[in-house]
Amino acid sequence: MQKRKLGNSNLEVSAIGFGCMGLSQSYPPFPDKQESIALIRTAVEHGVTFFDTAEVYGPFINEELVGEALAPFHGRVVIATKFGFKIGPTGPAGQDSRPDHIKEVAEASLKRLRVEAIDLFYQHRVDPNVPIEDVAGAVKDLIQAGKVKHFGLSEAGAQTIRRAHAVQPITAVQSEYSLWYRRPEEVVLPTLEELGIGFVPFSPLGKGFLTGKMDENTQLDKTDFRNGIPRFTPENRKANQAIVDLLGRFAQQKQATPAQIALAWLLAQKPWIVPIPGTKKLERLDENIGAAAVELTPDDLREIESAASKIQVQGDRYPEALEKSTYL
């Protein structure tokens, strides 16, 4: 597996990471714990060194799972986790990025992850009630105390990124980015390039849609969170099949899969982009890792761009209330 550096930092990770959320949340049914541990460890054996989790996934159980799975590999892997929510008895109960809370979360995450320092600590969503300078200052304190190594933001806007970076240099920003959600290209990616910050696309396979394994007739589990996403209504899935067909055409040419083309396209955008696809299946893990070896030429990229520009993706990526909390 090739390695990449996240921006100007010295944080080097595998070109393809592993988003662990789906092992415990959002995409039921979930594998049992031992299966999940085996999958994460297989990822390490295949060269993956970058794993993404958060206290809110579960809540808590995803961090515990990742901590147990990666305990034998300390020093060989990078674990990213996140803070920024109040967590009540039934799950997230609003945002909370007050400095004292950030420090409490860090202590709890260190225990669950079984590590002495968190490699990369993201603010999960920008908290409109707490100045970003205070958030960055709290993480700076944790870095100086040796409890955190790198600071990150998730789904933040350009001005927030600049303000935070001025207090504590940011190593990586995480946002949704793929061929069917390209908003980061407008302002965020140029800002990151200017400041020397890495970029970590989540949902790089369009929450599973870009794999080509779904269509308008696919029945999702009734508790699957995609049921509440406008882009995943049957009629929008049918309309959005055009983007999957585009990936499929290139997949045939390259003897690859649509998912591998989607990931290879992301890798080709910038050398400091590291996507974090998630999966629950061993064969999908192998497929995702294989994307790092798929080469798209400048001509391929121009052709994809030209074809994609003619496709109007249908449906919002999140319900309106959720979308309002992003790019602040």
C-alpha cells in the first residue's frame, strides 16, 4: 500500500484508510464483535494504517472495538477519533465543544482506544456556541500535555479552518467528498492547499451507492439511516444511476470495479487526499485497498470530468436540519 502525508504535517498514513463507523452504526445489520475485530486486523495486514472512529458512534462501542482490534499494532497505525457532542442516555443530545468537555472526552477516548495519545483528534461538527479559537486552544493544551498528536476539523467552512489553524495548526480536515458530492472543491480544497492541510473524504463511495451494488429496488434495513436521506429515495436512486454507469464504463476499461474507479478518482485529485471507505465485508475491504493500484491518466480524468459535468445528481445528501450544521 502506498503512503501519503496529510498536508505539511509529518503524519504519514496509507493512501486508503478505513472508516469504522459502519461496524456499529448507521448501516445495519452489524457484524458481531469478533468478526469486526478480525476485519480491522486483516486491514492492517493488508497495509491499511489509518482508522477512523468517534465517541458518538454507538455511542462509545465503536471506539472500544477499534481500541481492542488495534491494541497489538500500537506504533504501526494511526487512529483518528472525534469530539463535539453531548451524549445522553439514547445517543447524541446536541453539540458541546466547550474546552472542559473536549478534555473530558479526550481522557475517556484514550481509555477506550487503549492508547497513550490520540493520533488525530477532530472536532466532529463546528459548534456555533463555542468560538473556534477556544476549541483549537483546548486541543493545543492536549497536544502540549502529550495526550493528542494532531488536530482536525470535520465539515468545517474555510473561515473556521483559517481561524482554528492560526491558534493550533490543523493536520487534516474531514468532509464528505466523492464524484456525487463535490462541494469541497468550491472553497475548502483551495484553502487546504494554501495552508498545507490534508483532506480526508468520508463517504467516498456515496454511502454505498457508487459501488454499483444498489439500485432503486434495493431494500434497506428499516433502521438504516439512508432511509432518511433524500438522495436515497427510490426515484432519486433511479435518476442517479447515471453516475454509477459512468464509473462502470471506466471500470471495464481498467479491469476494475466502479468502487475502485470512484476511489482512484479521489486519489488522483490531490496527493494529500486520503479517503476512508468503510465496509463490513472482507471482499469489499480487498476491493477498496485495490483502488490504490488503479491508475487514472490525465486523459481519463478529463473524460470523467466531462461526462460527470453533464449529470445532475438528484436529491440532497442530508435532511435539511442536518445539512445546516455543516460548513460553518
